[in-house]
Amino acid sequence: MKNFKNNFIVKFVVTLFLIGIIIGFLFYFFYKPDLSAYLESFKNLIQTSHQNIFLSSIVVVSMVFILSISIIGLPVLAFYIFYEGLSIGFTLALFLGVYSIKGAFFYLFYLLVSKLLFLTIVIYFSIVSIRYSIKFIDSVMSKNRENLYNTIVYHFYRYLIVLVTTIINCTIVYFLANKIVSLLIHLI
């Protein structure tokens, strides 16, 4: 039964993310907004400055941790996973619609270099947080204080590991990935 719960949680989070990507992609093509001016400012921004994602990444990881502590935060966590997929799908469709295949390849490369590890961390930590919430509820219902304490401490240690990994990822993106992306922006 435990393995079924864990597999269901993984499938749920990944499916929610993929549904967000598909809906974002379809939303662009049904709505077709003219955002080419925003893409030009995006290109200028990438060429002139680095992405500084330290603060936003730390806030997101901390938000996932805080939402997992409060059981009522699980729907917000699910919405955030969906939102990440929605924004990726919409932006991919935007690049595809404005710059055709070259734009789609650039954005996929941009995701690979700049955001893939962070998205993997957030999805992993979301899965861990949902599992934690289920264990937390089980511990509270069974009134097992020792199990409750161990669950909370273990989840906090995971949060610290995820936070350090996120900071390392942000450092790599800031010093390495930004240079690669700014060199490739000229191709579209």
C-alpha cells in the first residue's frame, strides 16, 4: 500500500505539471496575443544582464517547505506545480509562434541550461512535501509523538539539503548558463 501511495503521488505531481504545459501551449495558440515586443525586451535583457534567480529560487523552495508544514497549503502547492507547467507551455508556444522552430529550440535550450535542475528540485521537493504531509497526518492521528518529531526533523533536513542544492544551482546558472544563453540569443 505504501508503494502505491508513493507512486500515485509521483504520478499526480508529474501529470499535473505536464497538463499545465499542455494547457499553456494550447492557451497561446487559441488566444494568440501579440507579445513580440516583450520578446525583444527579453532578448535585450538576456544580452545586457545576468539572471539573478537566487532570491526567487530560495523563496520558492521555502514556500514549498512552509506549505508542506501546513496541511491546508497542499492545494496551493498543487496549483504552483500546475502554474510552472502552464508558464513553460505558454512561453514555449510564444517562442514557437514568433520565431518558429529556431525560437522553440532556443527556449528548450534555455530551459535545459537555466531551469531544468531547479524544476527537478521543485518537483522532487513537492513530492517529498506531499509525502511528509501524509506522514504528518498519520502521526497526529495515531498520537505518536516520537514518530511525529522524527518526521518533522527529517523533513527539515531535507529542506536544508534542497536549499543548499538550489543555491548551488543558482550559482551555476548565474556564472555559467547566463553566458551560454546570451551567446545563443543571436541565433533567433
